[in-house]
Amino acid sequence: PTLPPAPTDVLPTDVPADASVTPTQPAVQATATNITQPTATRAAARTATQPAAQPTATQPAAQPTATQPTATQPAAQPTATQVPDLSRPTRAPTATPIPAQPTPTPAAGELVSVRAGDAPQLDGSGSDAGWEAAPALRIRTQNGANQSASEVTVRSLYDSKNVYFLLTWADPSQSFLRAPWEKQPNGSWKVLTSPKLVANDENQYAEDKLSFFWVAKNLPQFSVNGCGVACHSGENPEVKPYGNMYTFAEGHLGDIWQWKSVRGAGQVDDQYLDHTKYSPDTPAAGFHPDPDGGGGYRLNQNDDKDAPEYMPKSGGEKNGAPGYILEDEKVDFDDDLFEAGDRVPGVITAPFRGDRGDISAAWRYRDGRWTLELRRKLVTGSPYDVQFDDTAKTYYFGLATFDNSELRHAMQQGPASFVFRR
């Protein structure tokens, strides 16, 4: 996979592996609108064993009268929004053409993964024709730092080995100044951070991010409440004003996929959430990185932590872009090459090795929008990962977006369901 042509940001202090997806305030009710190709019914694409996710309803269903002790009638299913067909030139038919399968009409809040003809190329463009066969789900995230709210459009494909996701959303700026170094008038160096920064609650010198939350093992009520089952806002406010995240019992595990636009190095940071609560020895509470075999990101600081250790190999503007220095392109820092006001990226990054790096990614920021493509094996074998080993099963996930924020993300309320069209 290719790296983005330009950035995103770094922690001012070396902290445990990113407890980054902790919400701080309840999200506004999310709305999920499905974009579907015209034609096709949902029944044509789903088997009877695949229950649709229940839509969010603002009005309760009518209650039965006293003389009619029947069960409460469910709320009416919302209809999917139809949009014009996004047509592109089609592929040449094979010698024995197969009739086109109807595109399923998903229930509200349901993402349908369609079997891919050809695997999409991960280049961050989202331009592969195969994506058009996949119905799109729109997920609204709200109440993030910097007054952020996003409508994320999600599509999915799969083949015999992998599952793929395409996500796009608007963002007014590409945030890549993640705790950069800046040379001061007196010749010293300083890491730029927000004023009165507490416990890495950075919302000015951070990066743009996006995360998935899946069930890895035993998360009761996740299919109803989504990420809220692990959110503990208001705990330890004197040291963590944004709260904590952890599961309620030992053996309950969440699978966290966190894409980081500065530190990614062509991958998503694969993490997990368990029942660990906050303590001075466990400041990240339930968050942990998946086991890894090296690589990854680290702070660009010398042994005294008072200046950068490395600088980019190439020249260019000394404004902190692109926010990171690749491990295999770093060179020793030379202070004489910089003047007051110059900036140096605060992150050294390289691909993860091992379980933590099993999600490949490519992305682009263009015309005020992020485009992100992901690929992961259907079955990884890791106890910390969701396993897509049953294509007749319904899976559930939550989504969060970070607009130049380390921790205070915008989130959807409740989960979305995820199914495979077989």
C-alpha cells in the first residue's frame, strides 16, 4: 500500500499505546441512511438466517388496547433512500455471461458486503469499479472535539480470503501537525501542545483518525447499545477529563481498528479492549495494542527529550509536514540547518510487524475529503480480533471519527449491523 502524499501529528509525552477512542459526552442520535443501487429487494440478497439490524426509532410502536392483549407492534421500517445509479463502463462479459445479481436493499443501519469480482487495489482513490456494486451506508458521527461531526459513507467487498472497506467523509482540514518540534528564538526547541494539556487530551496538535469497534468476544448488549457498553464517562475527572473505556467482565473483548493519518505507515493500528480499569499503572484502562513483532511509531526526541533526534532526509519546507519521518528515511538531526520558527515532525514511523499490523490501509486527502481503503483477512486466528468466519452471521460495529483530536472523537449512537451477501 502507498502512503499518503502528505500528512497528519505526535504525543508530547511517551504514553502507553493510544487510549484514543474514549468518548466524553453522549452522542446525538445517529442517523444511518443507506444508498442503494436501484432495483433489487432485500430478500433477494439475504437468507432467512440473517436478521436485519433494528432501525433507530424516535416514536415507540403503538401499544395494544386493553381488550387486545397482543404483542406490541414493531415500528415501521424506514425506506432506503434511492439515488441515481453511479454508472461507469462495465467489464467485458465472459464467454458464458452470468445474469447480474440484484443489489440488496439493506435495512437502515445495515452494511452489506458484496463478493468482489476483482480485489480492489488499495491506493486511497476508491476508484475501482467493483466498489459500485457494493451498497453504501451513511453513518452520522457527532459531538467530537473541535465541534466535529461527520457523515461517513461506508462500502464493503469480500473474496475468499479478505474483507475490504471503503470509507469517505468530509473534513475541512488535513491535520498533520501532531506535536511537532518548533525552534524558539533563543535557539532551544519546544514540542507544540495545547495550553493546559491534561493526560494527552490534545485537540490542537493531533491528527485526523477513524476507528471501528467490533465484538471480539462476549460483549452483551453491544448489538443494542454499541460502543456505549464500554464507555465510562466522568471517571477520574481530575486525571482523565474524558473518562475511560473498558469492558464489564474478564473475557469480554472488543476489537478496535484505529486508523491514524500521521502514524499509520500503510496500516491500521489493531488494538483490543478488555476489563482493565484505570489506575496510575494502567492509565489507558482497557485499551491495549495487539501483540506485535516490532515496527510501529515512536516519538522523535533525543535522549534528553529537549530536541529532535532525527530530521527528514529530503529538504523542502521546514513546516513540520508531512507530520512523520519514515524509519528508513530518517537522518541524524543537524540543528544548524534550522532557524527560529522552523518545525520538524515529531513522529518516527514504520509498519507494524505481527498481529498489530494485520489490517492494510491506503488513504488520500483531497478537496476537503478523506478517502480510506482497508483490507483484512476474514479469519486472522488472533483471539483479540473479530473473526468473519461465518458469512451467514450478522456482525455489529461502531464507528468514530477524530478531527485533529487525540481522544475526543465524534461517534455514532448505537451500532450498525454488518452482513455478507452470499
